[in-house]
Amino acid sequence: MERKILVAIDGSVYSSNSLDYLIRLFQHDSDIAIHLLAIVSSAGSDQNWMFDVDPLRKQSAASDHKTRAAYKYLQDAKQKLLRNGFTEEQISLTAESSRANIPTAIHHVANHGKFDALLVGRRGMGKVGEMFFGSVSSYLLDTCHELPLWIIDGEVSSTKFLLAVHSVPESLLAADHLAFIMQADPKSEIYLYHSIKLFGAKATPPEEDFYPQWGKEWCKEHLDLENYLFYAHAQILMEGGVGKKRITQLPMQRNLDVSHDLLRQAKNHRCGTIVMGRRGRGVEKGMLGGVSDRTMQRAQDVAVWLVG
């Protein structure tokens, strides 16, 4: 079954890291389709994303310069994929003109296309203002809930996955997404892990909360709410085509900070990707943000998939 990934391209090392990540995961998967997207924006606030525009030049000349550069970045990205095992049929590309700012335009394309995930590279935490002053990745982190969001930080070399297990429907959606994407890869390894919050743990939701997505019969048979849904997550992975031998359950631990613990576990087990469900838009997250927000803020040289 074809899976289609939308990839934001800007000609930077960050989008190059995104391409490297795709190559490591999917270079031998003929059912993966990659759509490369570059945004040509007239919004002045986006000069740092793709181009440095001379303010003394006429708008038409600046726009032409942006468009030429955008197509160059797209062609360079396509050639890199072709050199590393992808075929012409697997790759499409678009340079979209927009009066909106870059992240808004990317979000619009993602919402109106038939994509299974949106992938963006981000600048590391060493860059001032990356997560707090309106970067593309932080904007999409806040707004993109319609399809899974993949954010790549730095260089990701491992193809192992850490699936964050929680007793909420969104966590099972994350497992379902991971199975759908990686079912065809017989070599990928998936670690299931639940971090128990030392203080302030939330009550387990009722079984009925899972019925709309999974159905009452399936839930009665597979939900193990008393065990943080480890079995249910593994069941969804296996039903999605992931072999049982590729799934490992890690022992749970108690921690003050779940996000820090997830990153530590990913590092300890050499996982290049953390997959987690997240609460929907509008859910109160508190002053410090949700676990997914804090995990993303601290992530270095790792990919984070956010589902829900």
C-alpha cells in the first residue's frame, strides 16, 4: 500500500537531514511516495527561511529570484533521492507561491493534500529563538493536528523506534500510524516504553473512550488498561503487519519528567525516532506545555513523530 510523505524543502542543511532520514528508512521501499514542497512566500517575515531578499530590489525581481532558487532546491533534493535508491515514479515536487508566511503555507498544503505524514527539518536548540519565536517547526507543532507530523532534529542514523506507550486513544493511534508506515520493513525494531510520572499521574480513561476508533468488540478483547496498554499497542502493531519479533517491551520506570525520560530511553536503546500520541488542539497543557512539546524542545539528533 502506498504511503505518501510531504517534505518541506528549503535548501538548508536541515532539509538535507530530512532527506538523509528518508533515505535510511525507505530507500528500498517502492511503496513510499515523496512529495517535495518549497514555498515561495511574499511575506516579509520569512526571509530567514529560504532567501535573503535585497530590500532595494523590485518585488518582481525578488519574486523571480525566490522562484528560481526554490526550483533549484527541489531539483537538488530530487536528485539526491534518485542517487540513493528512489525512482522517478516515487518523487513529485511543487514550488507553491503564497502571500501567507512559510509555516502557514506549508500547513495549508498539508491539509489539502492526500498525505500520510508531514516531515520538516528543524534548526537545533542552539539557535536563538528556534522553539520560542515563531520557527516553522514550532508553528506546525502547535497547529498541525490533521495528519502526523514528523520533526527531524540534526542527524539521525538509527532506524530503531521508541513507541511511547500511554493509556489514551491517541497513543494507540500513534502505534497504528507506525505500523502503517513501517510494516513493509522487516528490519526495523520497535521498543515499547511507558514512563510513569512520579507525581500528578492522571486517571486512566474509561474503556468507552476507545470505542469510536477501535470498536467495542476489539477493545473488550485487547485493551489492557491495568497494564498501560502494552498489549494493545503490540496488538495494533502486529495487526498492521509488524512481526512480533520486531517488538520489544521495555521495563517501566518512574520519573519526574516524562519528556526527559523518553529522550534518555531513546538514547540508551539507540533509537533514532520517538513515536508518540498527543492531545488534540485546544486541550489545556499547563504553563510548561505538554509532554510532546517538551520532548520536541529538548530533542537533539533524533526524529519525533507526533500523532493525534
